[in-house]
Amino acid sequence: MEYLILFLPLIGAVISGFFGKKIGDRNSQILTSSFVSISAILSLLVLYKVISSDYSNNVVIATWINSGTLNVNWSIKIDSLSAVMFVVVNFVSALVHIYSIGYMSHDPHKTRFMAYLSLFTFAMLTLVSSDNFIQLFFGWEGVGLCSYFLIGFWFKKESANKAAIKAFVVNRVGDFGLALGIFLIFYIFGTVNYDEVFEQIPNVLDKKINFIGINIEIIDLICLLLLIGAMGKSAQFLLHTWLPDAMEGPTPVSALIHAATMVTAGVFLIVRCSPIYEYSPLALTVITIIGMTTAFFAATVALVQNDIKKIIAYSTCSQLGYMFFAAGVGAYNVAMFHLFTHAFFKALLFLGAGAVIHSFHEEQDINKMGGVIKRLPFTYVLMLIGTLALTGFPFLSGFYSKDAIIEFAYLKGNGVGILAAFVGIVTALLTSIYSWRLMFKTFHGNFNNKELSVDKIHESPLVMIAPLVILAIGAIFAGIAFKGLFIGHEIAYEFWGKSIKFLEPLSTDHPPTWFLFLTPILVTAAIPFSYYLYLKNTNIVNGLKEMNEPIYQFLVKKWYFDETYDYLFVNPSKRIGKFLWKNVDGSIIDKFGPDGISSIIKNLSIRAVKFQSGFIYQYAFVMLIGFSILLTIIILN
């Protein structure tokens, strides 16, 4: 069963990628969707076995590397953490595959697209099923490569190519940190297998190493290097800039990358390495600060974006910030709980946005929408459920997981934890405002599209709506159904077992009553506030823009990160590259290398050709000269 979970998506990718033209578009779509769906069903069975009978396993597929002390297997590690990730990845991927049948119906490259989706799924499954850091890195790079393929799928669009390159390059920064962390782990422990590394962690406590001239504790350095990798993949503050640009890919790509796969890899890495992070208070503090900063930053930017997919993308960035600071305060299981619930309502929102874009003939600006609630009733209701879950409206999935993060951060008791809790509350309010702004401007008010007639707006086909319905069910019930299992005090410790390490049990206390009600009240109050602000009296928003133009531009420009990075890194790199190209490669290497040699040979050839005149006396003269030179050489020797 484990083999099928891992390899069915790969088989589908190979068949669709190499034999898609022979079997046809429709058969390719059905095949890949069926294989991933079967993998999803088997993942549910594995999770059930883990829950019901505490099932765990480590299936060794093959010995991968065996050199000296480096022994690496290609394995399928089954425990609570990997079982949950199997369900999240395969379930959302299966629905995205099915949804893509309708969404990509007019695209001429369907087989290539489905192959990329399935290959992406296989890479992510390889990552989460690893029992060692090398296999994890293989899957890590695999999802990075596939994201490049998928973001730049419409390669004839210059913006898509730029976005794909940007995602690839920014992730290389994070991956460099991860690679250094893995190198250091092998250098210190002589192994890269999880269990062997985790067992040796207590032996190196308080030991230091000199890193770029700084004496730092080994545990802290390992954790910080791994964190850099996690920040790049999960688009955390400073390494987040690739995430919104990734919206250049088809909408199913956005749902797959942002809801359940690539961006959650960083959270998974930190949780998987909890036996290391538990011994590094410094790294946990850094994670908390980065997480809460990311959550707040992304929420402020989402307030002023007009691209429907970019609003949801920044929302993803913000929610990942919640997961990070949950892990930072030691609540790893709560971070996984929010990762689990987030997969449902965020995939629902992305695919719902795709249905809206599909109906509006690829229009993505919410200012050019509106007034279509009666034309898109099913899409509206489904996106409404996703919005309520995202904002943490009482009794939907986001309410249980997001509020749990805020509560555990508050119960941490230290200054950073309490600060993170209140930043989380403010971010929750901002999340509710920008989410309802999206809903009101997209579906309510007047129809604002001058290029389309409202009569041409219609619901998407059933093959696109059906996955939304399934995700909506998850967005409603996933929180209440899995709350006890994931974060209940006794059952959760039993469920997570050895897959998550807690040096100290999480607090069993409850925050003050006013604190418990604060977030739900603010989130609910934001609904009429947003309605009045964005529908009833839009002059207020326009007035605020004019009065606070610098702040507005600061948010529209996404805190000027792209401009700053262009100034500090991109433009200097281009200038250095141009100098090396023109002055070193062209003027020196080419001039005195291949170009110079070819020029000399050409000139000699031109001169040699002059001897080929056709006159016998000239040939005789040349032969005489040659004979004289040869005779001279012989005599001298």
C-alpha cells in the first residue's frame, strides 16, 4: 500500500509526459487523476491505521548511498506526521487534478500540465516520507523544480517566465541554507538519518563551533541553517517575494503549491526536526519573530491588492506565519493542525477564485467584477464557506486551529509569545477585512466589467464545482472533527507519539475569558465594517487613500521589497554580469581565445590561397624554396 501511495503519481506523470500524445488528452487527464485519487484513498487508510492501531513502519525501497559512514536509504517512513501529510498532499492534489480537467479544457498542452502536477505530487510525497535528510533534500529540490515548470507553464508569457525564474532563484537562497545545515549535521553526527541524529542531539549540547568567525552553539547553528531553508520554501519574511508572483501559473497550480504542498514543506521540516529545535531556545525565538512578522506583513499587503489570486496568495503567506510562530512557541502539533485545516479552505478559495476567473474570461482584477452573486450562486456559497473558515468564524475549521495558535502563544507566558499572540489577533482582524473586501467587490455591488456582458457570466462545469464542494465540507468539519486528535491534551500526545518531541508538555491552562472571545468578536465585527467600507460608502476608502498616500503606496508596493532587492542584489548582479560578458568574456577570452585563433587561421588561409594561381613556374618556385629550407635543416642537424 505504501508503494502505491508514493509511486502511483510518478507512474501517472511518466505515462502522461511521455505517452500523452498516444493515449490522448482525455485519457491522460483521467489516468493521472485516477492514480492520484487512488493514492489519496490509500493515504486515508494509512491515517486510519495510524489512529486506530498506532501503526508505524519504515519501508526501505532501496539502498541509495553507501559510502564510508554515509548510509542513506530511499524509504517510506510511516508515522503520525507523515500520515497526516500524505492525506493533505494527496487529497488536495487529487481534487486539483480533477478540477484541472475543466479549467484547462481549452489549453493545447493538457498532457504536459497533468504530468507536471503528478510529478509535483510525487516529489512532495518523497519529501514527507523520508527517513533521512538526503531524501528530504531530493524531494525538496523536486518540488522546487516542478514549481518552476508549473509557474512558467504558459512560457510564452514573459511575466510567467520571470515569475518562474524568481521563484527558482529565491528558493535557491533558502536551499543553500538547508544544504549547509545537512552538511553540518553529517559533519557533527556522521549520519543523516533522522533517528540516529535525534538520538545524538543531547551529546552535543553546549558544544560550540566556529562559523564564519563566530563561535556559536552547534544546535543553534543547525537549527538556524535549517530555518533558512524552511523560510525560502514557506515564503517567510525576507524570502517571501516569489510567492505572489507565482500566481502567473494556472490557478490549479496556485491551489496545489499554496494550499497543501510546496509552501507547507518548511513547516513540516521544522516540526519533523522538533527533537533538535526543542534544544534551541534561540532558534525557536527567531522562528516566532519571523512567523508573527510574516503574518502581519502579508495581511497588510493583502488589504490593498486588486488581483484576486494575489490577495489569496498573501493570505497564504500570512497563514504560514501563524504556523511558524506556533512552532516557535513549541506548539508543533497546533502548527500541524492549522496546516491541515488550512489546506481545505485555502484550496477552496484558490479553486473558487479560478472558477470566478474562468467565468470572467481570465479577468483577475476584483475592481472589474461585482454584481454576479445571482450569476454564480454555487461559486459564491462555496467561496463564502472558504472565507468564513479563513477568517476564523466560529465553529468552522479555521476557528479551531487559528485561535488555538493564538491561545498557545499567549499561554507560552514569555514576552515573545504574548507579543505573537496579540500580533496574531491584529492579523486575524486584518485577515477578515481583506477577505470580506474580496467577497464584496467580487460578488456584490454593481457589475463593473466594461468588456463583458453580465449575461455571459456563468457557472463553471460540474467537474470544477464538485471538488469545491468536497473542499467546502472539509473547511466546515475538519476543525471540529480533528481538534481532539491533533491538539487534545492526552489523545494528541498519544497520537503524535515519537514523531513530535516535547521537552515540556504544553500548558493545560486556559487564557482569560475575555481573551478567548476577543478574536471571534473582532473577526465577526469586521463583516459589517467591511460591508460598509467597501459597498455602502466607498468614499471613506478613497478618502483614506488620498490622506495617507505614502502609506497606501507603501502597501501597494509590498513594503518596497522588490525594489530594495532590485537595488541591492539584482541590478548590481546584472552590472557585474554585463561587465564580465563584455570586457572579460568578449574582449579578452574571445578575442585572444577562439575568435583570435580563428582569425589567425583565416588570415593564413587567405594568404595561402594566393599561392594557388595555376601557374607552373610559381608552383616550381614554392617547391624550390621548400626544398631549400628542408635541405638547410638537414645540413644544420
